[in-house]
Amino acid sequence: MRAEKNRKVYRKDLEDMKRINPFVEIYKQCNSSSNIEKYNALCNRENAVPNYLDIELTNCCNIQCNMCPVGTGIMKRKKGFMSEEVFEKVLEDIKRYHIRGVRFIRWGEPVLHPRFLEWGGVLKEEGVLVHFNTNGLLLDEEMISKIIEIKIDSVKFSFQGIDNLTYGEMRKGGSYTQLLSAIKTMHEMRGEGKTPYISVTTSITYESEEEVARFKSEVGPYCDEIGVGRTKMQHVDIARMGLSEERSRIYEQFMKEDRRNIQHMAVCPEIWDKLSVNWDGSVSACCQDYDNLMLVGDIMQYDLHEIFCGAKEKYYREILKNSDYDELILCRNCYEYIPLKR
């Protein structure tokens, strides 16, 4: 629960928000009960389907981040882009089962997909809530204008650190200034319009509260929500970052402290409320499963209901329900506790 408390500290107060996140009702429902309550509820629903989907348009990215399995090359599964065939099958199931929301996230930069805007527009025509995460570096005025035109509901811009220095140390090929400019442009072009809801997130290592406050004051006027978390360092190789000895020591100290501050959440939304669809149509039980160690189905062979209520999903739900790890979530050191089963 510490992670949730930390996240609230850095969020804008609800009273200050001019807009409400369109996904807020979905998220409220996902966080409204315990693992055992969710398990019992699913057992009583014969036609259960996920509340929303995470769709990976691609697992390719335009920058290399030192904390990311994609940027570091740790991810070993094949890279590619979602085909029309896979998207059409997902769309068919979304319409059949009235899926409420879709997020273009998971691994890779969704804006890289040549049909990102087209498919976002198709989903909006079907009345589906649409969100995407982005590093912001590929968003020019033309693309931003189209995002606003087709009424994509929300976007999350992903920073790292709180200034040029701390961003640049973690994100090779990125630009703090360019990202901030894209956010300002979207905010200006949106004007008084309702969408997209603009959120900004960053994660920090050793930065002070004063430095975080300065970051918030710089970015805050151009977004509806700010989230600041703790950088996950399990994939970081400090030796490859090209830092000075002094800077390396700072990160080494943080990594020692990070190991003593494992963060947990009370409820894991992955198993109970959503599915993660990869670019090739394979479906994972966990949003952090970057190498397909927890696959539960394939959208080209089964529909969303069959996968969501299938034996492999039930396998993980049983483990969570019966385990002694009351705060266990799949995406934080889960492989130490949960047997992997393809």
C-alpha cells in the first residue's frame, strides 16, 4: 500500500482538476474490492469479460531507456507491429462483448504504428473509451490535431526524472525539452475542449521534494494530472549509462535503498479486470510480462470471453486467492512466487 500513498502525495488535488479522467469510473470499479471479493464475483458470472483491454500496437520504440526491457535489449520476444487481421479480430470481440475501454499501451511506442490514428478513430466510432501512453517525441502539430479531432479520450506523457539532466541519463535518444513542447502544444490546441485528458507521469530516483515541486510547477499548467513514482531499477545497468564516477555513486546508492523499499498494492487489476493483447495477438495475464512468460491465450484462436474465463486465467486467480501474500501483485517480483505456465 505504500506505493499508493506515495502516488497520492504527488497528484494534483481533485479540486484543482478542470477535467475528470474519462477512465475514472472503470478504475474505480477495478479498485473497489479485494482479491477474494473479485474472485467470488467472477465465479458467479458465466459470461464474464474484461472491463478494458491493454493493446500493444508494437513493442518497438524510438528511444532507448535504461530502465526498460525494450531499451536495454532484455526483451527477447520477437518485435513487430499489429496486423490488420489481429486488430479486426480484437475489434470484433470488443463490439461483441461491449468492452468499455481500450488503452494503447504495454511495450513500445504506440504512435510508431502507421495506423495508430486510424484505429483509434475506429474505436471511437464504436463508442469505446481510448487512451494511449507516449514518450511524446513523435507528436507533431498535425498528429495532435488529428488526436483532438477524433476525440481520443486521454493521453499520458511519460517523462523520466525532473529536468534535462535526470531525463537524459535514463532516456537515450529522448529530449526533455521536446517532450515538454509537445505537451504545451497539445494543451494549447485542445483549448477548452473536453478531450484528450492530459496526464503527465515521471519516476524519480534521488530527486528531492523541492526538485519535484519545481517540476510540477513547470509542467502543471499544461496538464490535468501529474503522477510521480519511483523508478524501477531492476533492469538498469549503471555501467552502461556512461556516467561520471560521482553520478554513478548516486545511482548505486539509490539502488541499494530501492531494494529495501519493495512496493505493493492491495489488489491486482491484471487478473480480475483486464487482458493485455500483444501485437501478434497473444494475450498475457500481466501488463509487465514483457517476454510472454504468462500467456493465457491467443486472440486469433479464442475470443475474449474464452480467454478471460479460460483455465490459465483461473490458474493465476486461484493462486492469488489462496496465497499467503495478501499484497501480492503479478507485476512486482511475481515470478519469485507464482509458477510460470505457458
